[in-house]
Amino acid sequence: MHKAIAIFILFFLNTIISEEMIIGSEVIDPGIEFVFEAAPKDTIYPEELHLSETETDLHIEMLANWTETNFVQAPVGGFVAYLNVKLKMVNENGQILEVLLSPHLNLIDNLHYAKNIKLPGTLDDSYDLTFTVSPPNKNAFGVHYDWFNKFGDLIKPYSFSYKDLNFKEIALKQRR
């Protein structure tokens, strides 16, 4: 019983400390929800493949999960894998950052797409973000006959834009 309480307290404190900024939420056919977030910077392993926490301003994330109303009978809340997710960030002075988000795993969000980033401007700037979400690469993902005849690819390409965002508050937060 004491162990369960300790785990709950640690989870609760971690949730408070590492709160995330919701940028936006979108639902697409065939019943997939995308939630775009800015989170406090973090150390990602293997460290040599990711921007270090000390060089990072934000951890940008996209959750991709099947909704309760998906019409393909996918498990509700299940992660939608193999998507290609690109972020284009432009500050008020026209400075641009373009990155690809890759699959990540943590205890709070579980599987998601993310990237440690350094803002192309300052913490005081306003930013416009465009997330482009595309179907999996044909050479990395197979689609069975039944799915293909009913839906084609897993998804069609989508683009979602969010304007005039400031990340100063979330960039100054710490995870631990």
C-alpha cells in the first residue's frame, strides 16, 4: 500500500512539474486525434542523436492516437505509428526552423512524436507553427488488401497551422 501511494505521489509531482502547453488538437479520418504540445526540455536517449537538454529551449510533441469514434475498430487510445511529422516554426522576424519529429517514449505520454528544439529567435518572440503530417513511407509500411480497398493509405497528408504563440513560460519550466 505504501509503495502504491509513493508511486502516485511521484506521478502527481512529475505531472505538476512537467506540465505541457497545448498548442492545438485535431481529429482526422478515420478517427485519429493529433494533440500538438510544447513541453519543458528534457534529456533524450541516445543522447548523441538528440539535441542536448542544455542546448534545448522546448520539447515539441505530437500525440497521435485512435479516438473512441474511430470507424476502423482500432484500439481506443492506441498509438498511430510510422507517420511522418514535420514542424515549420517562423518567428515574428521571419527566422525559420524546420525539423522532423521522431517517435519517442516516456512515462506520461507513452509513445508520441517529438523533438528537442532551439527556437529560431528569442523567448520573447511570437511564433507561427505549421505541422505537416503525412502517411508512412511506402518502403517502411505495408497496407493489407482489405484496408487498402476500404481506405487507401493510413491517412492523407494534413497540415495544421497555429499563429502568434509565445513559448517563454513553458521554456522556463523544468522537468526535474
